[in-house]
Amino acid sequence: SLTALLSSADDAMTPARLRMYLVQQWTNVPAVALLQDAPRRLHLTPDQAERLQAEADSVVARREPVLREMVEILTGTRRYDPRSIQRLGELREQAITLRQAGADSARETLTPEQWAKLPQTLRLLPDTFQVSPPTVMTSGDGP
């Protein structure tokens, strides 16, 4: 939740909180599909489970450098520099592409029947990726 991202002391966004915000948007569909095996009655074969685990690990490995660079730019002193803004746009597009590639790999591993049992939020990922958390405006005029 947003309140978990904000520091109660000064409402500052720390690199760790920013990273958490970014990771929450980067759905690791193969990993979630593994977790949904029993509750959704997917009945994964051992081969499917092994492939999904490898794909989930690959998603993590591919997203780490992108997330690291996003956090470095967003928390750095040059975050408003035109080159940083351009690079952030490139990283956002890369994040969307890589997130969708993870979903595609899960869809290719599962049968159409298994894929259909997953929640729609996993099957239809958004085509956006917010790099900055929403800002919460507060006033000194308390109740």
C-alpha cells in the first residue's frame, strides 16, 4: 500500500521503498502461476513446474538490472537531467516488454485450459509501468 511506501518521519521515498513500488508492478507471471497450481487446480506436470520455475528465475534475473538503474536514476542528483529522463523512458519500455515476455513464456508453458484458469490480471497485463509512486499531498491544517 502507499502508506507502507512513505516514511512517517518525512514522507521521503527511500531507494528501498522505490524499489518495492517498482517490483509490485513487475508481475512475475511464471512464479505466480506456480503458486496458483493448487488453488486454481492447474495440475501442472513436473516438466511444466520445472519450466515455470526456470522462467520465474529468468524474470528475476532480467528485471534486476532494469530496476537497479531505475532506482539509481530516480534517487540520483541528475534525475531531472534530460538524458536521465530519456533513459528512464527507455527503461520503462524495457520493463513493459520484459514483464510481457515473462507472461508469454508462462502462457507457452501452460495448456490453454490451464492458462484460462489464471486470474485475468495475470493474463492481461497493463501496458503501462509507473516509475514514480503517486504523491500524497498533506496540509498542516489537521482535523
